[in-house]
Amino acid sequence: MEKILTFDKQGRLYLPEELRKYLQFKTFIARFQGKGLYLQPIEEDPIESLSKLGKDKLKGKPITQLKKEARAEIEKNATKNIRGY
């Protein structure tokens, strides 16, 4: 799917509804690749992200702790992906 997009006066890039539905994510890491911009999706649900790491991490922990751990892991991976290390 290809769309021509433009920036508005405030520098925002508007993604049409059709494209947003196709992507199915709300949070992305924006990365420059050559002369282009690459959007890498980030999981919205921290519990689902944590469960992908291993079910043992879920046992015996309160939901608030699991959310904190998942969010920290997501942010760590996002920062690593943005900086490339």
C-alpha cells in the first residue's frame, strides 16, 4: 500500500484512516533509513509483551508490577532500536 503524505504547519504527519487501520498499531519508533522514514510498531499491551518473553515471569507477581516491568522492557528495546545499539 502506498500513500502520499504531507506535513501540516505544525510539522505533524497525518496518516489517513485507511493506512491507520492497515497498520493496526498506535505507537511507533520513527527511524531514518537512507532518505526515508521507517515506522516500527511497538506493542500497546505491556502484559502481552511480557508474556511473549516467558510465562514464568508472570507467576506470583501483582498486575501493577508486571505492567511496570513490561513498560520498562518496551522502553529499553525502543531506545536500543532508535540508537542502534
